[in-house]
Amino acid sequence: EDQVTQSPEALRLQEGESSSLNCSYTVSGLRGLFWYRQDPGKGPEFLFTLYSAGEEKEKERLKATLTKKESFLHITAPKPEDSATYLCAVQWVSGGGADGLTFGKGTHLIIQP
Amino acid sequence: EAQVTQNPRYLITVTGKKLTVTCSQNMNHEYMSWYRQDPGLGLRQIYYSMNVEVTDKGDVPEGYKVSRKEKRNFPLILESPSPNQTSLYFCASSPLAGGYEQYFGPGTRLTVT
């Protein structure tokens, strides 16, 4: 059973058409939830960290929110340059050693002009 | 410029020929890790290191080795590569193990024939 599930797998929007990406998780003892952007053939680029339910972070057209079981990445009036794969990662307190860390499989977002 | 570097960026090799992928960071980060990314499977952690001389297995460690003799370097070693290790590999670092975002390298695309 996946601990981190992202939906939808792929999303095609028109330029200016706002939408939301979802990241749901089943781990307990959340240490942090991270959003990354990944362009084709490149390494993921950090966007946001959320630590507790109710927290929100914003950056340009992106806004990330967190509840006890899921996070949303809201994209307002997107532009073609927002096209990328968006990854969610969840870090949780484990029994020993380093925290557990699991990435979702990502949402592939395409913004059409 | 703060960055994570990996070399080589592209590598084609044959089954059984030992290889090393280097990773270096210039941010004085304590935590470093290696991931592989495969279509449909997302990013999966291979090994991580919480500090010099401290390494531990991630989710998919079979067939890989790592070492952390210096804080800045974290090489990934494939002693006897096999075709199922064909993948896109990313090195990442973060200031500490818990609750911090990771900074990713540009990736190494490995093909084992």
C-alpha cells in the first residue's frame, strides 16, 4: 500500500485555468511534507515545506496547504512555464535512525497556451 | 554557487563492469542521499548518510554500495551492474536529516546492457 498518493497522475490545463493537485498520505508522526517541481531530465527543485495541519505557503502562482491527511498545491492562473512534474514527499518519525521519507509518483502538469 | 554536482551525467556500460557515480555538495550539508527514478515507480531512496562515516540503507539498496569519508562527497558504487539497474540516478543533500528540504543534483542517466 502506497504511503503517499498523488492525484491526478496527469493534468492538462489551458493558460489561466486554475486548478489543484492533491497529495494524500497515510503515515503517522509527520515531520514535514515537501513539494518539488521537476522539469524533464533535471533534478527536483524544492518549492515548499509544510509542517503542521492548517499551514499554508505561497510562491508566485503556487499555494500549498496541509491537512492531517493530505496536501494541496493550488495553481492560480497558470502559465506555460508552469508545465512540469510536481512531486510530493512525506517525512515521518520512524522507530530508529533517520526519519522515513517517501516520494509520491508525481503529477505531470501541462499548461497549454 | 550552492550546488550538488554529479558525474558522469550519462553512462552506458556492460553487465558486471564496476562503476562509480560521484556526488559532491558545497553547502556543508550533513545529510546526503541517493535516489533512483524509474517510470511509474517515482523516486526511491537507495542509501542515505546522516554524517561522515554514517550510512544506512534506503528502500532499494540491493546491488549498490556507498561511502562517506568526507562531508562533501557521497559516491555511489555499483560493484557488478545489471540491466535492472538501468535508471536515472539523483544525489541530494540537506542541512540535517529531519524536517529540511533536499537539494538535488542534475542526475546521472545510467544504461547497463
